[in-house]
Amino acid sequence: MIDPALLRDNPDVIRQSQVARGHSADTVDEAIEADKSRRAAISRFEELRAEQNAFGKKVAAAPKDEKAELVAQAKGLAEGVKAAQADATAAEEVADKAMRRIENIVIDGVPAGGEKDFVVLRHVGEVPSFDFEPRDHLELGEMLGAIDMERGAKVSGARFYFLRGVGARLEIALMTHALNTALKYGFVPLITPTLVRPDIMAGTGFLGEHADEIYHLDDDDLYLVGTSEVALAGYHKDEILDLAGGPMRYAGWSTCYRREAGSHGKDTRGIIRVHQFNKLEMFVYTTPEEAEAEHLRLVQWQEEMLQSLGLAYRVIDVAAGDLGSSAARKYDIEAWVPTQDAFRELTSTSNCTTYQSRRLDIRYRPDGGKTTPVATLNGTLATTRWIVALLETHQQADGSVVVPEVLRPYLGGLEKFEPLS
């Protein structure tokens, strides 16, 4: 949710942001009118309540012979107050809905446009070349006994899979390496719930235009998360945080679920776009003034991970029209996938400024003064999809795959995955 004061004092900033995202500025005007109606309704309620309180004192001090008439008048006032309170509540609900239709304010410098209008900030690493015809990750995974899509579909349906043998070990090694990286930079590890309440899901901004991507358990009114960001954002809901010692950093390890609605026919081969995967997510609570610097640190730690695994990648500044509703800026890191002859997203990291914390009422008290919303940030540090780039980048002509040196300690010193005989 955006700052209501900004809506009243500088609505053009919000209009420009909405247009940059590809939305109509009408949402801003609707929110302004709803906010005016809300404040007018609350003011009317408070005036009547004050009048009622003053009249109550008059009734109490009145002579006995006048009380009956005054009590009757008091009942009329009470009915008016009750009606005004109902009007104020209804106006608040309308204003809240109008405000929630406005997405986070895009930070200055974010590229304009849609999905294809990102700006490449840098390329890192050498794109691998082969003197043989490279195999894709699924062919390699089947040769190694690491990925079983056929039985995944038999058990759970399309876009499910089994990681088995060295595939299962590789994911655990990757996630553990990521966790150790997070620990090095002061993150507190959490294994998070994967089912959350509607207010938590809505508070993070995931129940907007992409709500059809989320699994919902109707009988329990709970949502399956597509990222532990949701649970991590809700972790401090309705709390006042102490940020005197610097940012509060969490690393959430969880299984994630996505319906992949609307992606039929896209990346159906292998484990690039699946319904279930594991992920280690960084999540930070910090001051609004520190948020942009912290955002760059998250990118730096993501790059450290990819470099340690010997992956070639590029960092992109995502265009405004391709941002999620809660992100004010997002950087993606895309690794080279040889058989697709393309860079594919492995990580995202978003600066959500105070958008989520306003919805979830998470504040801090700067210098002992009045409480104010914190800034929240999130970023992927490892996920199942990384296996795609790892297998394809480090493959050998015989179908074996060299294990990145940094992962070998987690695999009992194993240096190479060998095809099954």
C-alpha cells in the first residue's frame, strides 16, 4: 500500500508510476476521491460522537423533570452516531480497496516499458562452448539417474518430477551452500510455513492480477506459497522492530508451489517451469533510507553464488511494466543455458520499499520518535531451477557432469557425476 500522504500531496508522482507500469492513471483519481469520502465520513462520525458525549453530560446534570425529554433526544443522537459510524466503516473499506489497486511507486531510473524493455547492466563469465553437441538438462538428468519426469507425472501430473540419486544430492548441496553464504552475511535461517492465511498473502501483494498463479485450499482458506517471501513478510506482522543494530536479515528455506496458469506450452520439458520446487529466499527489514543500498548488496551476494558455481550470467534492471505490484525496483540475474542459446532467469531481487509493511503494519521507531513503516526487500539465493544451468554448463562429451568445486564438500568429495551404466 502506498503512503496516503503522498496520494494527497503529490498525486502526479503516483500517476506517473502507474502509467510507467502500463496502467491507467484513473486508479489514482479514484483513490483520491475515495480518500476524501473516507475522511469526510470519519469527520462526520467524530463530530456526532463529540456532540453525543457533550449531550450525555447535559442529561446527567439536568433536573429530574427534564430528563425524560433529554433521554429521548439522546437516543436520537445515538442512532445518528451509529449510522455515521457505519458510513465511516463503509467509506474506509472503499478507500482501502481503491488504495490497494495502486501498485508500488516505481523508483527513479527504472526502465520504462514491458517485459522486453529491461536494461542489461553487465555480463559476467564466459559463455561455455563445446566441441560436441551439448545435451539438455533433462537428457543429462536421465542419463545420470538424477531427474525422473515420467514418474513425477504418474504420481502427481504434468510439471511434477522426482529428483533422485545425485539429483537429490545436488539440490541439497546447492541449497546448503546458499545457506552457508547467507549465514556468512548475517542472515538468520528459517524453515517457513508453506501455507499462509489470506491476510498474509494479500499483505505481500500476491493477490492482485497474478492471483491465478496461487494454489488455494478452499476448505481451510489457506494459500500455498510460491516463495517463502510471503511467510517471511508476515513473520513480523503488527510489530514494531528495533533496527538500531542495522537491517534484520532472514533466509527462508521452503518448498514453493505455483500453478503456472497461462504458461501452457512454455518450458514444458524438464524442470525449468514446474509446479513445485525448493528455494532459499533472502528477506530483509530495514529503514527506507537504507533500502536501495541493501538492494545492491543482495544482488552482490547472488552474484557471488553464481560465480562460485562457474555459471555465466547477466544482470538486468527489470522494466516498470514487468515489476510485481509490490516491487519498486527489481534486478534479475539470468544464467546462460547452452541448449537454449539464451539467458534464463535464476534469481530476482526486489526492493518493496514500504509497500508491504504498510499492508502488514510493520514499523520501527527512528531515534525514539514516532513509529514509521519499515522497508522490505527479498531475493533468491538458490532454487531448483539452478540445476538446469549447472548440468548443461558443466557437461562433458560422455554425458558426465563436473561438480563445481564449491559443492564437492557437500557431496562427500564427489568430483563428477557419471552416467548410469
